[in-house]
Amino acid sequence: MLLKNLYDSHVHLAATGEMACQADLSVLKSLEDFARLKPRPADFRGPWLVGFGWDENRWPEARAPRALDLDRFFPDTPVYFSRCDGHSGVTNSRGLALLGKSGEGVFYETEHYLNLQSLPAASDEEMRRYLSLGMKRFNAAGFTHVRDMAGGAQAWNESLRLEDRGESALHVDWNFACENLADFDRVLEEAKAARRAQSPLNKLLGMKFYYDGSLGSDTALLSQPYLHRDDGTQGMACWSLDEAAEVIRRSWENDLEVAVHTIGDEAVDRMVEIARQLSAAGLGGRLNLEHAEIIRPETIQKMKPLHVICHLQPCHWLTDRLWLEKKLGPLARHAFPWEALRRMKIPVRFGSDSPIEAPSLFSNLKALRESVATGIPALQGDPLSFHVHPDPHVTAGESLFADEKTLEVRLNGRVVFSARD
């Protein structure tokens, strides 16, 4: 099977490489397994031991670790460990002291991201290494084109440097991430500068922000309470509606696309309503809804006159199916709505959300096949078409597969991956 311009529409490129350089916590089967971690020098950022991938749903304890838990295993070393969905993290008492915070040591969404930013930053050399490792991982999975969701000036500049050296192995469409409104002006100026410096392999699309959280952390914003909880929570909105509207408006005024992390049905509906209001006021632009894992039918109807693209990751169904009904109840019938969107002619593109899920065309195809048995409407159409870069004039890529294995990948005629190597 030969595919051209194979595209992963939602990735975290630098993080994909960085996670390969951190302690792998996905192998932990219980809280007690923290005692078996054997840190390597690469697992540290300054004095901090960092790791990624723990999932309390796979543990007998079925609860997230807390500072006091980690103190038993790391009494003297500050640690910061990110959950498998990337939306929460935990530190120990030493870490709390260095962060200047108190409490149980568990942080969600914006506070979690700000904690990560307060750790010692990667050097330019380390960033180039992360990008190179990430590119190699996507190439090994057959991808020649990706759309990055966590860009910034440093990653952009180092990606350009790799391209100048002839070491870049991917075409990257970038979105620059903004964590809060106070940071928006700085990120906007960085994005505008990047747009002026675009290159054949690095294109600037727009701005990205997180509006809600994740289903795994119970922070995706729903229109009803999470059914498995007794506290009535419906998730979390990371921005006020006025703040979100300002970011969308100002991005569109600067001819930049907007990408918004929206997993819950209420989060999706609110962002679509903002786009409708701005459109009614005479301002339009591209609105990318990232994940859009649950969408009510009336929200899809509202999208029709707007410039909306939904970026879905079918592979998330393979993970979320274990507890989807338990958490969502009746809302589960609106989950993974790729066919409902296609039927209403709303553009859909597929990705992986790497490093949250491994980049894999075949995992997405598997999810599309197997989800039908659970009542999710089958996608009517060629699923491969949802994984092709939308610009026919983009950098040329070719990927050759046999038996779901990548044999060779070429970018602009240059071999960037070969199974023979």
C-alpha cells in the first residue's frame, strides 16, 4: 500500500520526543511500583525527576497518587509526574516546597501546565533532540506530515534550524499554544513573527488554547454531571467565555486560525456559539475543534454555516471504551461523532494526539472498525482520506506499507525512514 502525504492532524511533536527521554510511568501497575523506578540522568530536568504516563484506572487502588504517597519513595528528590492524558500531574512535598504551593500535590489543567513551565526549561540543543526524536517516531509510523498543537518560538526556531541543516524529516503545520489571556499578546507576536519566516517544511497556521480538560481526569466539560461521581461535577472550563471570545476574535483579526481543545459536548457547544456571535458581527475565520469527542446533534447543526473543522482521534476510543458508558451515560450516544459530522458535511481530519496515543494509522482504522459493534455509527467513506494533508500542493510525501508495517518513507524524494536500516 502506497500512501501520499500521510497526515496526523493533532500531535505534540516536541513532547513526543521529550516523553521518550523521561521516566516511563505507563508500566506502573500500582502505587507501590513507584518504588521500582530506576531514574536515569535523562529523566531529570535540573533537580526535578520527571515522568509521564501513570494511569490510576489500571491500579488496584484506583486513585491518583498524592504528595504523601510519593514522599515514601522520593523523600529528598523533587518529582513531577504527568498523567497519561497530559491533563493532570502530581508532585511530592519537596516539589510543593519548590513550587511554593501546598495541598495534596495533585494539579489539573492550567495549573498543571503552568507547573510544567516553571520547571527548568529545555535548552535549544535539548529541544532539537526532542524534535528529532519525535520526527523519527512519526516517520517510523509512516507519517510525512503533522499538525503540531503546542508550538512556540523555541520549538519553531529549532525546527527551522533542523531544516536548514537538512535534518528535518517532517512537514510541520504549527499552532502556537497560549495558556492564559495574560500570555496572549506575547504568543500572538511570536506567531506573527513565525508566519513571516515560514519555510517549505514549517508552516504557521494559528493560535491554540485549552478550553476544557479530559474525560480521563473528569475535567472535560459536559452538559450533565459525570455519572460515576457523587459530587455533581460536570468538568472544568479553563477560560471564561469572554476570554475565549477575545482570543478567537483577535486571532481572526490577525488572519490566524484558532484551534481550541474541546472534548466535552458543552465545551464544543460554547465555542461554536462564540463563533456564531462573531460571525453575526461580521468577523469570520477558521475554527478548529480539537478532539470534539462528544457533540450533541444540535451543535453540529450550528456548525454548518461556519468555517469549522473537527480533528478527531479514533484511537482514543480504544482507551476510553473501558469506561465511556460509566462516565457519560446517555451522552455516550453522541461520542466519537465522525459519521454524524461527515453526514452534515463538516470537515473531519484524523490524528493521534501523540504522545497521549502512539502515532498509528492502523490504530485509528482498528478503532473505526471495532467501535461499530458498540453502537457508534460506521464511517461511510474512505477512512484513509481523513488522514491525507488537505493541501494538494504541500511538500510531497510517500509512505509504503506491507502488512501494517512501514517499509519506507520519503519526503520530497529523500528517504527519511527505511525498515532496512
